[in-house]
Amino acid sequence: MKCIKKRSLPFENSVDLIEERIEEIELDGLSESDKTKIERLKSQKIKELEKIYNKLSRWETVQVARHQDRPKTPDIVQQLIPGYVVLSGDRLFRDDPAIYAAIGIFHGQNLMIIGHDRGNGTKEKIRNNFGMANPEGYHKAIRLMRLAEKFNAPVLTLIDTQGAYPGIQAEEMGQSAAIATNLRDMFSIKVPIICVVIGEGGSGGALGIGVGNYVAMLKNSIYSVISPEGCASILWRDATKASKAAEKLQLTATDLIKRSLIDEIIPEPFGGAQRNQKETIQNIDEFLSKTLKKYAKMSAKDITADRYSKFRKLATQDI
């Protein structure tokens, strides 16, 4: 997997200028003095990225979380469990490509990965509803969690959606009931469930695969009951006030860990996961390996009790 050259975000103009200067020097041919200039510019670029990403506003974090070059569930599956087998279908209606699932071997043990897939390219994004799942997607997810029990495979869920698909057919097929069923049934799954927000965790669409023993977020991801645009439309009847809504929602990983709503923040390279997918996924690998060790010797009864206790505390704490 190559380090991806990012598509610029509005607040990264100073970094763009440095990158453009590096490209200009490289095009003109490289003398020894040019190589020295490039090294100096690269060092300057790193410092500039650190400066920018150490003080992102909440709205800027939303933009990073939504960046189209951030690693998606299939990218993470490919690196974590290379010999994976993709699993499809809900055994009731059809397969939903907005939910991507695979099983494979992670550091010597079985692992089931289930996550949202926003897709790459226009056609795939439309096919996947931009990662917004239909009821059959949630049916598939819980079916595969039960399958994971049979193989004694811990479950890793990867959350990246603005919310469940809001189409008429989705509502007719029981969207809210599908999510509610998952919320209920995930508490009884007898293997560890680890949840990671890799981009945008929005509303019930995120919670439908978000009931875990341990919940983490990538540093520049977001997790909220509603999108900033949706919140702004309700509060001020003006979606253009999304940046103001983002501040009120306090939806960043830093905000949520302060309130004990998540358990851990997984670091990203400076400049965001979109600048280096491989390093980001390696960070997820290290996090997952460490976290699964906590549950390795726990009985099924203790694992389900741990999950119930976690969410019981969330329901009663003052946030």
C-alpha cells in the first residue's frame, strides 16, 4: 500500500506551498545543493503539519475525518488479515455493500472484521450509499457476529458513516428495528467486540455496529448523535452553520475521551490518516493486538458481563 498524496484541505495551504516548491526543484534536476534544499523543505513541511494538526478546530477535524483518502474498511482488512475471506449476504433479502465483512487470521488467531465501506470512485460510492447501510447491512453484521462465535473469533468493527441510509425503502424494510435488534443482540455475543471509529461515526448508523467491550477512535475521527449539517439545520434552520454546530456537538476523539465515552485514541501520522494509510493501519494493528490480550483469558460469561457493565455505566454517568 503506497503513501497517498493527499488532496488538500482548505487549512493546509501553507503545506501545499512547500510541496509545490519541492516539486519545482525536483523537476529542474537534482544537484547536491538542491538535495539539501529539499531536505530542509521536507523538515519545514513536517513542522508545519505538526503546527496545523496540533490545533485543529472541531470543524477542521470533521473535514479530516471525511477525507476521501482515509483508509477504508477493505484497506484495513487487507493489511490486518492478508489471507482474508470476504463474507456477504444477510440470508433474508440481499447483500448490502455499505457493510463490508471478512474473516481471517490476525497474529495467529481468528478475527472477524465488519465495517462500513464508503467506497472509492463515483460508481462504487453510489453503490455503497456512501457507507450508509440499509437494514440488510445490519442484518448481515449481526449474522456474522454470531458466526464469529462459532469460530471463537473476536470481532473488530470499523465505523465510518454519516448515518444509516435514510431512503424510503430502508424505512419500509425496518431500518430502526434492524438497528435496535443489533443494539440488543450485540450484548449477548460471546466473543470480544472491539469497535474503532476510523472516520465519521454518525447517529444510529454507527451504533448499529458500535456496541463493544472496548471502543476507540482514530485521532482525527469524529463520533456524534448527528452530523454538524443536520444539527445546524435543526437548531438554526441553516446547514451552512455546520462549523458552529461542530463546536457545540464536541464530537472529536479528545472531547469524547474526556467524558469517558470512548476508551482510547489511536494515533495518526501528522497530516492525518489520508497522508499515510499504511502507518495508520499499523497503529490499528498494534492497538488491536494489545487490546485483545485483555480478553484472551476471559470466559464468554465474563466477556458479555464486561460489555453490559460498560454501557450500563455510560447510561448512568453524568456527562
